[in-house]
Amino acid sequence: MITSYALLRRDEELLQGLDLRYVILDEAQHIKNPMSQTARSAKKLSSERRLALTGTPIENRLSELWSIFDFVSPGLLGTLKTFEERIARPIDRGDMDTAQRLRATIKPFIMRRLKRDVAADLPDKIEQEMIVPLAEEQAKLYKQILGQVRKSVLSEVEKKGVSKAQIQILAALTRLRQVACDPRLMKLPDTNFDADDSGKLGALREIIDEALDGGHRVLVFSQFVQMLNHIRAALDTDGVQYEYLDGSTKDRIERVDRFNEDESVPVFLISLKAGGTGLNLTGADTVVHFDPWWNPAVEDQATDRAHRIGQTKNVNVYKLIAAGTVEEKILELSAKKRELVSNVLSTEGSPLKGLTKADVENLFSE
């Protein structure tokens, strides 16, 4: 039987009554939250054997790995509470011995297929971080917002500690990221910003212009749907044809097919959440991440919409980083935290986990 995660939840009672030989979860990160109804429904299925397939077993926190193993081999990693106390938290703090111990425990149950093993003849992927200066008014607004959020965040951290101030930290970082992308994302009253007030939008237009001159086709990813709408408006002004996909798009496959088959449409604008997996877009050979986030694994999955089997050209990947902003600091933090989860499963996790007070002060420094 083939079904979806949505139907798995709805048909839970029916499916539990089946005597299955094998249960296979594709895109198994759908059960990464052990408290979710999807995870609970999957774990109630009765079968002789179980298999989980995923390209991102750890996206943000180690408990996601625990949840997948709780499906594949219940009990192997103990209870969630014990796992958090004895394994996840020590690893977040930098305990390499615990990381190696976890890796040794799970290694016999994992078969990893790296892209280089299954597609040795895949063209090169060339990645470049482009540091883009803020526009003049954008820089003034960024400094103003930074002053506001820095004081409130550090006050919360002082009162509650870093772990209990995560929501405030994330909210403040999101505001700073929005300014770094385009001041219009802030939707501030009594302001009159336009496309010229986004340094990164100007840089993107140049990249697209050069790509089109060279006969290249471009995927543009952003986590902010409103940012994609601003990019659409800019491309309309520039007379550039494009396809568009976000979470509200109903005819996903038709849009993908049109882009792959119609070379007169050189640009595809995609919401990272809606289009980061499950699409084959080998018609493109240039990928732009407009607003990089701290999970390289998610970015890599998005890039792999173009850099995959079937691609015949080298793929150029640009990550636009707003100069002198929190985006530059997030890059540094990603590099610092990346090694931890890498030692568990050779993948990347969110550097937000295990943030120290010094990390927070650095993120919100001028």
C-alpha cells in the first residue's frame, strides 16, 4: 500500500489493523518531531521490518534522530528524556566522547549513500558566498533595529538563560534578517522604502542579468514568501520571464515541467520550505540562496533540485550575505557548530542548539 503522511494520520485505525511485512518511510524527516501525530501514527503500525529513508536525519536537533530511531528500532537509544539528558545536551555542549559513542551505537543501522558514490560523473558544484553591502537607508534601519533588539534579548538571556530565551532570540534574529534582505519586509508604518533600498535585491538582479547573457537558467530560493513577491515585481520591471512556487501553489508539477521544458523561462522563484525537496529542476545550472539560514543540510537539499542525476552542466551556487549584519555572524556560528553533529552522522545541524551567552552577545553586537 502506498499512502501519504496526511492519510496516515487520518487512516490510523485502518492501517493499524493490517499485518504488514515491511513499512518504509520515505522522506522520514516527517516524523522528526516525536510528539507529532504523524510520528505517533507511524510508530503504531504493525510490521515485521521497518526502513526509514531521508536525506536530512538531523535538521535542527538530535531529538529528531531519536524519533527516527524510535520508529526503526524502538528502545535502541532509550527514552527521549534519557536521550536528551545523557546524549543530546552533552553533545550540544561540545562533548566529543558522547558524540563518538552515539555514532558507534547507530552506525550498524545506517546505510549512507553519498552523491559522489551514486553519481560519480555528476558535474561540479561551485559554491560562492557573495558579501553584499547594505543600501544607505537600509544600513541606517539595520543599526536602529539592532539597537532595539539587542537590549531586550540580552535582558531576557540575563533573566532566563540562553535555553529559555530561544523564542526571543529567534524573533529578534528574524527581524534583523528581514532588514538585511529588504527593509520592506518589516512593514514599518510611515516609511517609504523601495527596491533600491535592498542591497541584495540589486545584487540578485545583476546575477540574473549576467546569467541570462551567458545562456544560464536560475533557481532563486528564499524563506520569506514576501521577499519572493518583491523579487517578482523586480523581474517584472526588468522584463524577465519566471516561474513561481510557494506553499500556496496548487499546480507544482505543471510549473516544474514548464520550467524544465521551456527555455524561454529562465528563472524559477521558489520558497525554501515548499520547494526544498521533491523537485527535479535540472533545467537550471545556477542556484541563488537569497537569505541563507543556519542549516546547511536544508540549503544543500534545495541546491540539489538542480545538482542531481540528469544534470549535464556545472552548477554555480551563490549565497547572498548582507555585509556587517547578523548573516555574516550566522556563517561564523555555522562553521563553529557544524563539527559537532558532523561527528555523529556526518551531517549538519542548527547552530542555534548549544548557543552560549557569548554566542548571543556576538550575534547581536555591532
